[in-house]
Amino acid sequence: MTAEGFRKLALRLPEAAESAHMAHPDFRVRGKIFATLGYPDADHGMVKLTPEQQQALVEAEPEIYAPVPGGWGRKGATHVRLRRAKAKSLGLALTLAWRNAAPAALVKRSG
């Protein structure tokens, strides 16, 4: 996966928009961040999951997903190693993160 591939997958989600936060591209739904690119370096992305979702992805694919160090990671912020990620797995992770950030009515309408 490339950063551009991550970007395309994120922006396919309903009402997703690219912005920036702390000099890194981020992806938002109705103003709430669900993913970022370029932190800690250009080879990584981040998805905002629940701790339970994070645990499941890290256990299933530890070569791709890892908790962000510190408090954000304990709350579900999860690094994505872009070079190792495949579109299907990353698409699932981005969808989970999007659903966590999106308003309930939008999630319901989007199926």
C-alpha cells in the first residue's frame, strides 16, 4: 500500500474529507478525524479504532497494525505499516475508524 492508496481508500467513505492536523494529512467525517497519514514517518498511517477493534487487528495482522505508543494507543489509535498493508485489510480498518467517528444517522444511512 502507498500513501496515495491509503488516501483513495479513506476518501471513498461517505462524506470523508482530507484536511491536516499537526502538519500531517488527516481524514475526517463531519469534522471528526478517523485516520491520518505520515506519522511517525512517511511509511505509516493511523486509524482511530476502539481498543477492542485494535486488539483484533493487531492479533490478526501484527506485521501491519500496532498500537500507537502511549495514551492514544491505549484508547485505540493504531499505526498502519503501509508497505505491508493490503487494500482489503486497510479498507476494513478505515471503515471501522470511519464508523467510530461518523454520526450514527450517517452510519445507518450508509449501511
